[in-house]
Amino acid sequence: MKDVAPILEAAGCYEARNQAVREVVPEFEPTMPWKIVLASDRLSSEVLHFFKVVVRLASGEEGQ
């Protein structure tokens, strides 16, 4: 298995990702745990579903 992390870092992918998360949660720091989740229950209907970013802030609260 090849480690592509250095290539992604050099291409600026991680910084672009961090900036995108900061647009939603301005307090975001790369060391904070975060994830992308479905914002709606995909089993309850057949409408278009959206995703949201959830970040565990330093205070222990979750920013969305």
C-alpha cells in the first residue's frame, strides 16, 4: 500500500479541507475530532439528502 498523504499535503488538499470545515465551524482546528454526517434520516423519505459537518469543540460541545 502506498502512502499518498505527502502528495495530498503538497497539493494543498488538507488545507483546502480545513478551510471548508472552518467556513461552517469558524472555531475549527485540525486537531479537533470531526466528521461528516447525513443531516436527515435517509430511510424516512426519498427526498434529496444533505450532509453536515460536526466538530467536537475544545469545550466538549459539538459545532455544526
